[in-house]
Amino acid sequence: MAYNNVRFMGYVIDTAPKLNPDGSKTYLGLNNPQQDIEARCDLMLRAMKTARDALPAQSPPPPPGDTLNVFMAPEFFFRGASGAYQMDDVQLAIAALQRIAADDQWLDWVFVFGTILGVSSPTLNTPPYDIDPLANKEVYNFALVQLGGVAVQGDTGARVVMKELMSGVDFIAAAANPGGLLLGDVEHLAPSTTGGRGREQQVVNYDGAGVFELAGITWGLEVCLDHLGTVRRLQRSPQLPGENLVQLQLVPSCGMGVQAPSVITEFGGYVFNCDGSRAARHSTLAQQVPPLVNVALSTSTPVSGDPIALQSTSPVLDVPVNSLYASGPGVVNIYPARAIPARQTVPGSTVRLFWQASADYQFVFLLVYDDNGSYVTMMCEARSRKTNFHGNNYYLPLSLQMQDSLKQAVSIQMRLAVGSSPYAGAVWCKISVPGFIFEGNAFEFSANTSGLPPLTVW
């Protein structure tokens, strides 16, 4: 579906831990994580309905498929009384949010449900972690992006983007409430140390990368610190020639504003930030003209502060909103509908080579050249009927040691080498897979698109 316009809505609510009179902090939430998730989902739905009811009336109303409504909540909306949920409860939260979004009334909506924090103990069975349940917790902080409407319920209309960097204020440093995670107790996923062209393009909808396609639009998303002007997560990994440039960029955060050096949208694109920090919670919409130009807010509507009635309990449990969020239920900020910029592609070119090494194994090489025709980088995708490579495009050098579906050894090594004149480079391979063995240069290639076409061994 090709949308003509987009309307952004930010659910601005304080998602930081509660600041106590003595200066300590406390994670807010219900001790029962399932009930906590239910209460937060109910409040999220309340905010969604507040946004829906506050939309400006249009006469005649726009036809279905004309305007996409983008509703976003801040980072840390789902974390619970311990600072993060166990992974089984994370799945419960995802399923509950997808059920909410699957109603037909949410056709032509996209939801960014803030972020969800999960925690696991990958070394729980290794002493001393089995006697210290708070030690060595690996934390996952991710944004769930969900297309609304019954036709795209569940994974079909879902995208997940992981936060790479952990801030020192993401977790309470000391004196947490009983059972709460302390900053020193958790280990964040190891961030990528270097970027690379195309590394942020999602291959599958739950792979965590920050650039993805949804509703016929190209999106970019960075969570809070990943968007910092000196970090520039998406800027570090520019898109490949021929790929669609980002039209809409999203930044759910708790302590971050729009950072001009980190904006990667095409000309005329939009960047939208919704922040949940206690002191400066806000939402901001800006258009890349360039420079960035802020778009004025249309309306700001408070979300009802009535207690949340949990229908899963008997009798019904009324949950005060300020037992979940320190500053209450927050407000929904609505911006005017704006035209979506026409899709543009990254300049430059690529050369794709298909090596059918055997009946069961194929290697697809992608040579990338910039808009001046100069070689930039190379990737390789391995395909097999017997080994699952998960659709990955690997950057060279590449070294894989694995087993196929029959438990047979699979060994693949590749690296760049110097080519023989007049070729500038070559790809050296050492491959040992069932039914195929090879060692040597698979092909040679030119440093510029004006040079000779690649010389292959196949």
C-alpha cells in the first residue's frame, strides 16, 4: 500500500525510575510481572484511543490507505518492577501488544511501543552464578514496531530494533528495590565497534537492525544513546547503492533529543523523537529540508489518569497509574499530516555474481561501487538446501565452521587478495562442504566500474 501522507503522534510519559526524597531511585511496577504487563498494555491502549479520538475531523474523510498514523511511546515503557522482564514474560508482552494492534480500527496505523527490556542468564549454571541470581544478567533493550489491522497481525507486520549501547543511567546504580537489577549486575549485548555499508538493513523482521521496510515505506530507528551525535549508529553504516533511502526516522528515548549529525533521512524526510526522561520529556518532529526544520505541534491531549482495572484478577484489581509511572499517565502530542517524500535510492552501483559451486551450495557475491564508480566493499551470501545460513550477507574476511542438517562438517573461508594485472583485487576461498572442495581465487575484479568485468573460475 502506497501512503501519500503521514501523521506522527508521541505518547509523552515519564518512564524513568522513581526519584525518592533521599535521592535514591526505585523501579516502579507490580510485583507480578504478568499483571504488570497487563496493566501497562491497558494504559498503552488507553493512550492509543486518546490519540485516535483527538484526530482532527476531515470532511470528507480521507480514503483508507491515504494517511499513515505513526504512534510512538518512549524508551523503557515496558520494564517492570525489577528493571527488566524474564524472556518468557517478554514474549507475553509482545503477544499482548500484537493482539491490541490487530483490531480493524487500527488499519493505517503503525505503533512503536516504546522499548521492552528483557533479561536472561546465559551462564546461570556456571558457579558462582547459580547461587547469585542477580549476577551476570544479559539485558536486551528493543523497540517493537507493529503495523496495525487484523490482516497484518503478529510477525507479518512486526519489526524489532535492538538498542546497541547501554547508558550509565539505564539502570539504577545502587539501593534498588528488592529484586531490582543494579547497573553493576547487568551486561548489555556487545555493541558493534565498526559500521559498514548495508550492515543496518534488516534481512528478517526480528533481526534487530535499524533500517527496514514496512507499509511501503523505508524506516530508520535508533534507540536513545544509539542516536547520539557522536555515536551515529545508522550514519556509521550507510545504505548500499540501489537500496531505498530512509524516508522516516524514529528515535524512542529516555534522555535524548533529535541529533542533526545522526539524521539519515533523504531530502524531505522526517525524524521523530519521543522522550520519557523525567526532567525533559518531550516529542519533536523535524523535516530534513535541509537543514532540519521543526514541525509545529497541532494538539496535546492528556491521557486519563483513572486507575487501570485488571480484568484477569478476581476481584478486579485497580492499579493506580502512578504505581507504574512516577509522573502519571502523560499526554499524547499530535502533529499535522504531512506528505511522505517520494522514494529515492542510494546512488552508485553493484555487481552481483552467482557461483553455483555444487548442486547443494551457491555463493552470491555483491561488489559495491560508489557513484564515482570506485570499488567500496564486498559481501557474500551463502545458499544451501542442506545448511541454513539464515539469509546472511557476510562481509569479508569470512570464516564459518558449522554443520549441515546431516551433521556433516561445513567449512568456508574467504578473504580479499591482490588481483593479477589488470585486476585490482581477488577473492581467495578455501571451501570444504559436502560434495565440493575448493582452494584458490574464485574470481578477480576491477577497482572501477570502467574496468574489465570480473574474471571468474566458473
